[in-house]
Amino acid sequence: MELLLLADPSEEKVRAYLPASRCFVVLNDGVVVGVCAVQQKEAGVHELMNIAVRPEQQQLGVGSRLLKWVIEIYRAAGARALEVGTGSFGYQLTFYQRHGFRVAEIDRDFFVTHYGEPIFEEGIRLRDMLRLRIEYRS
């Protein structure tokens, strides 16, 4: 839970989506250093609900390796698409774009409507969620 809350500050929301999610972890000497939760949205379409890496392990490629692995797992399983929702700016957005995700839609005021406390990135309040998507080719 500690790691998941790095990527989603609402423990209530994390606890709500976790039971229906498939979880993946990265271990380093038996210690969980990265975690990812993916949920099926509809037949062939899955959503990356959360991906997080321990702060001391960030910028070392752990998150990139985990995300690449998850992308390939769903590609190999015959999925049509993998989606993720993220803020409309910041390092998370560029992280997903570097791995092939493209903007599919904008969920205006998502972070205002669905979170009781304001969320700030780089001193700017998050308001809109970008929904990004990788379309797998058959």
C-alpha cells in the first residue's frame, strides 16, 4: 500500500480498485521496489491503475522495465489496448508517452471532482486527467 500511495494519494480509491486488479511487483534482494496494478475494463482492454517505484530506486530504470514488461504481457495475451489516466502535465505524462502511450481523451476536472484534497504537481494544481492508450496491432 505504501508504494501504491506514491502514485495515487487516495487510499480509499486504491483499496477500491485493488481487489479487481492484477498486480505485478519488482523485487530487489527480496524487497518490493516497484509495483503495478492493472484492471480489465472490457474485453481486450486493460487499464493501468497504478505504477510506483520506491523513491530511492527512481530514475534507475525500474519503472521503465516494469512498464515495458506489463505492456508486453498484455500484447502477448492478445489484448487490443492498454490505457492509463494521468495528469495533464509533468514527468508522468512524458514517462507514458516515451513508452508509446498516446492521448485518447481528456477527462476535465477529474482530479477536482474525484479527490477531496487538491493534488499539486510542480506547484500547479492538477485538474484534468489525460487518458492515454496503446493500441496493439493484431
